[in-house]
Amino acid sequence: MQNNNRLRIVIQKSGRLSTDSKQLLIQSGMKIDLEDKRLITFSENMPIDVMCVRDDDIPGLIMDGIIDLGIVGENVLKEELLKRQSKLEDSNYIKLMRLDFGHCKLSLSIPINTNYFDINFFNHTRIATSYPYILKKYFDDKNIIFKSCSLNGSVEVAPSAGLADGIFDLVSTGATLKANGLREVEVICYSYACLICKSNNMNLFKKSIINKLLTRIKGVIKARE
Ligand code: PRT
Ligand code: ZN
């Protein structure tokens, strides 16, 4: 349960944001052994505990007010926000800052040999994605009717497997698209890792630690610009 004398931060356990998140906390002056595989690790020199989980769980832990601070990709954050809003569930959080890692795009891509004219190409198509809520919002705003094929992995193989006409997925270098005979036709949004904070019941002590940490994090990022 909540301990009002220690700040809790949640980061990705292992994956693309994991190393950068751990490094950022350590470079900000936190003495902590984040190589330890425990769910929660305690900082030796600051009243802070760090919890390592799958990235998909991070927005919910913040929006439910269970954990104070989190580092997560804006893509995962936005998807959870739209999902919760559609179900009228708690979805409050404060975005404190964008960080300098985890940069990628969320794009629509189709098979390389398919003729593409404009966004209306996607009317009445089926799109494979791990981000059905972001996609629905984007297409609803454009009055485009589509069917989604929700996949949590291997999204890029859906068109060649005959599961979908196109995909809506994260793109970084574009190598995965190329390797699967796909081409990016629309960039829907850009994403970075960001630092988020719960929006309720934060006592003055925790607020002062957050401010201190934020100043240090900004210093670390500025120094590596
Ligand atoms: O296990 P867990 O659930 O925690 O991790 P995960 O497998 O869901 O996520 P992970 O570790 O792959 O990514 C974590 C976060 O990193 C994402 O939510 C993004 O915010 C960010 N990020 C940045 C990326 C990429 N770049 C990225 N390129 N996440 C995924 N990819 C994948 C993409 O899905 C596609 O399969 O990489 C492939 C494309 O890369 P390129 O370079 O070939 O274009
Ligand atoms: Zn995930």
C-alpha cells in the first residue's frame, strides 16, 4: 500500500525503454541496484522506490493513483487514455516532461506493390494493430470506416498472412517494414518516452522530491544535448 514517506517510480522491466530509464534515474543521482530482478528496488540515498513492470501496465498504475511517477512511451500512454475514456474509467495523469529517448512514429503501412492514392484508401479495409483506440480516433475524425485486427505482436506479418490489408504500428528505422514487404504511407503521430505523474493525493514531501528529481533529470538531459 501507499507509503507517504517514499516516492514510487515505475519503469519498464526489460525492453526498448528499460536501459535508458534506468540510466536516467542513476545519472540523476539515485543510488540503486536496478540490475536486481526484483519487482521493487529501494534507493539507498533517496526516499524513492523503483518498480519494474511491462510497459503496458505503467499508465494504469499512474491513472489508478497506485504509483506516483512513471516513464512510458507516449504511444502506450495515449492508447490507455483513449481506452479508459471510452469505458468512463479513471484516466487522470500529469505529463511532466518528454524525455530524450524512445523516439518513434505510429504509421499506417501497406504492401509495397499496392497502389495508394490518399487516406480514403483505408475505407472498408482491415488494419492490424496493437493500438486500436488511437487508430479508431484517427479514422473517426476522418469519417473513415475500418475493421481492426488487434494483435499484440507480429503485426507486420498480418498482410502477408492474409489477416489484414495494412498495418498501424510503430516505426523507427523502417527496416521491419522493408523486411516484410510493406511501405509507410501515413505518419499518424510521433512518440517519445515521457515522465508522468499521478494527479491526486500527492503530499508536500513527495512533491518536493519530484521537483528535486525533475531539476536533476532536466540537468542530465541538457548535458547530453
Ligand atoms: O515487454 P513489454 O510489454 O514491456 O515491452 P514491449 O515489447 O511492449 O515494448 P518494447 O520494449 O518493444 O517497446 C517499448 C517502447 O519503446 C514502445 O512502446 C515505444 O514507445 C518505444 N519504441 C521506440 C519502440 C520502437 N521505437 C520500435 N521500433 N517500440 C517498438 N518498436 C518496434 C515496432 O513495433 C516494430 O516491430 O520495432 C519495430 C520497428 O522498428 P524498425 O526500426 O524496424 O522500424
Ligand atoms: Zn508492452
